[in-house]
Amino acid sequence: MSLSNTAVPYYYGQFRDAVIHGEIPINRFIEMEMYRIDKLIENPGIYYDDEATERFISFCENELTLTDGSDLKLLDTFKLWSEQIFGWYYFVEKSVYVPNKNNYGGRYVLKRIKKRLTNVQYLIVARSAAKTLYDSCIQSYFLTADQSTTHQITCAPTMRQAEEILNPIKTAISRSRGPLFKFMTEGSLQNTTGSKANRVKLSSTKKGVENFLTNSLLEVRPMSIDKLQGLRCKVATIDEWLSCDIRENPIEAIEQGAQKIDDYLIIATSSEGTIRSGVGDTIKMDLMTILKGDRPAPNVSIWYYCLDSQDEIADPNMWLKANPNLGKTVSYEVYQEAVEKAETSPSNKNDILAKRFGIPMEGYTLFFTYEETLRHRHRDYWQMPCSMGIDLSQGDDFCSFTFLFPLKDGAFGVKTRNYISSRTLAKLPGAMRLKYDSFIKEGSLVVLEGTVLDMMEVYDDIDHHIEENSYDVNCVGFDPYNAKEFIARWETENGPFGIEKVIQGAKTESVPLGELKKLSEDRMLLFDQELMTFAMGNCVVLVDNNGNRKLYKKRADLKIDAVAAMMDAYVAYKINREAFE
């Protein structure tokens, strides 16, 4: 068939039919990706090439081996994922320099160039789904079947994890079962001056795995931004990026250099992690905007496997949502044992839920789930009544003001404005500075000059902010720490009514936190600012012997002040509810 702008991709078509007939359960994210693929099929400017996909499959099954040396038979999921990479193309008009036949001079000619559509593929899938083997297949193909000179890298949180990508390739080299690998491994690595026919063409070396015919190299790199920036690699695989506690985006760092090369490819594979508010969650939020169609990104392929809820853990029929290779690369018995272990061993529960079932968890007990921290659409609350919560600080924490706007359906609009000193901003590490810059840009964070915050300067700005947005502040809830001067001025200028002191502690926090949690679960806290997402994602819960809950942050740089201010606002609202009727 070759190129077609109307055909349904073969392996995707098989998968879609199985889903429609109820043979394969899928989650909401896979459903969103299927919708995106259906839109590609409808696009007359996008072409499908069945031959390119089959070449990759044939290469893998004829040349490669498993780590134990046994023959490789590609899983259906591998065919489905790789079809997204090798099957989709588009054409561009490009000026190409063509030398004259006599090799003297030349001219630029406008030509129609075929380009691969997919440059970045994300695979978020449960542990034991053979995603590392998939990475090896991709790397092997471009290192040997691709005739261009390529620089390829693989990285993971640890060098040992990254080197696992190379192991199947090294085994395939030593076994050389296919005609291509037999040809490329004939000869000697030590023969550098004799006949080229007797020289090895593909070998594992100290550098990594080298193809001496094309001068291509596959090397292992640590998942460190300074080791990834500036590279111009054609192919990169990044493994377990959701399991590393880094503040900068390794995928973005690699792509910045790779974009200088035509048809670059980045494969980002990972099981769900137990680290929140890091770069992993930031990346997933960006993927959500793509899946929902808010940001068109036809060059990005996203296969995000997970259960839709923790309730599905009790139903083995739903486990395929998290691991589509269940029953092939890992048994149902292993999963059942994991479920039983999670029930009897709370210390292992979070890791099992994340790694086996794709449910975002944390080594700590997070107050808000990942889904609850996703922003809502932008809203304005011009001239609407609200309750203002205040959590003040003079140190490195945010000085936070959060506004709650009661709505008719029982939901609450949420806006926040926060303050830090210029000294605090200057002390931030690079990655966190970028995050803070985004807060500043959206207007949720204000930087005031000085070493410590001047509360009267903060007062002037928040007063202007309230007036500028025409917020009708009916009541104020405040944490008494460092608030005496601020509250005294507020009472003088606005009167004593509706000012409520909110003492911090498990006894006073537990009930309002529980009610805010229910509102959050029902998606009735309507916030639209990235800073609030950040603060909610940082909230950890401490539970005392009486079952009372208190907000806590696990690290100093993971601010929760905007949420604390929201709780203060909610307490004040409950006390002064009649003011809103």
C-alpha cells in the first residue's frame, strides 16, 4: 500500500476494533489518544506508510534477541507504539542545494520532502511492561538499519538503569542471528589497518555501542541537565523520568539540541512515580493539555496507561488499563500478590499503587491527588463577594492571600496572590527560579525589593489588587503569626466585622481540611493559577492519635502557604456565611 492519506493504520485498527468490542479495557487517557489518532487519519495532509512500520518489525524479529539470548517476538503493544513513530509522515516544501553534474557549482531547487511526523513519544506504563526492551528495539534499529550517522543516547535516574537499554543490544551482537548483525559483527575490533572486510562494523566499546560503518554511537548518559544540554542527538531514550527527584526537564533539555536535526526522535518511558511536585508532574500537566486538545501537538505520541480509580484495583479485569502486557510479560498472579501486599503492608502500598497500577502516589500521604491539582479554565470574579484568607511570612515562605468566591452550585472560585522578597528570589536554584518566573508572569506571585517583606508594603499592594479586581471582601480569616500590624490596619480601614483568627493546629484544621478535601474531590474548588496547583501538590497530611489532620510540607522549597490561606478563608466564610446570603 505504501503512502496513503486515508488509510487506518493496521495495528492501531486492530487495537481500536478490540476496544470497541470490549476485548481490551482502556482508561480515559488512552481514549483521548485514540481520538487524536482518529483526527490524524482524517487529516488529508498526514500520510500513513505501512511499509516503514513492517521494516522495523522485521528487523526486530529477525535480528534482535532477548537478554537471555532467546528469539524476540514483538508484542502487540510494541507494534502499536512503533507504528506511531514509523507509520506517520507529512510533506514540506524545502529549498535543497543540488550540485551540478560536473561537480562545479550548483543551485537551490525547491523539493517536496517527506518527514516523519512523530518526534517525541511518551509511554507511561506499569512496571514489568517491557518498556526497557522497547527502548532497546528503537535504539538498535536506528543504530544499524539507519544509514545516516547518528548520535544516540539513553539515560535514566541511575547509570545502572540506563545501561539496561544496552544489554539486549550487546546480546544481539554476540549472538548475531540475523543477516545484518552477522555482517556487521564479522571481523576483528583490533584490526584497524588491514582489509576493511575483516574489520568489525558493530561492537560494544568503552564509549557505548558503536557502528563503525556510519560512525554512529549509542552512549549512556546520566539524567543530569548539564550532561544533556547542548547535545545534537538524533535518537534519545529516557527511562523512569517520573521516578527521579530533579527540578529540570531532561526531555526538554535533550529536545533543545535535537531540534537542530531533521527527524529526531525522543522516547520517554516510565512507570508512575512516588515523587510529587517535581518535573514529572509538570510534564504530565503539559501532556494533559495535549490530550484534551487544548494544545495541538501532532508530533507528540502519548500512551498513558493507568487505572481510572483506586476502586478498580479490586477488579482484575481492569488491570490491563495499567499494564497492557499483563499475562505476557508479567503474570496475573504477580499482580494479585502485589494487591495483597498493599493491603497488609502500608509501607509498600504507595509504591505498589504507583508502579503496578499507574496511580500517582507519594512516599508521604498527599492531601490532594494529582487529578485534584489540575487547573480549571480561567475565570474572573469581578465585583463578587469573597472571603480572604491570610498566611503571612517575613522569611523564605510565601506571604499568601487566597480569595474564596462562593458560587450558586456550592462550588468556590479560587484566586491567590503571594509575595516574596527579592533576596529570596535571588537565592533560588535555576529550576525553581523558572517555576517562580511562571508564577510571576501569571500574576500570582509578586516580588518586593529587600531582604525581608515590609508588611505595610504588602498591605498597599494587596489593597490595590482588591480594588483593581473589584473583589467584595466580606470577611477575613488569618493566621495570627506575624499578622498583628496588618490586621490592625485592615480593621482601621475596613471595620472590625468579619475578621476571624484561625489558630493553626490539628484540632482546628481537621474539619475545614476535610470539607475542602471533599470539594476538591468533586472538582468544586475552581482555581486557574499554576501557583495554586504547585501549592496543592505540595500538601502532605499529618494525622495525630485522635485522627485529626494537619497540613504539612515535606521540604522547605515545596510551599503550601496558598493552601493554608485558602483554609483560613474557608473558616472565615463558614463563620460569616450569612454575609453572603
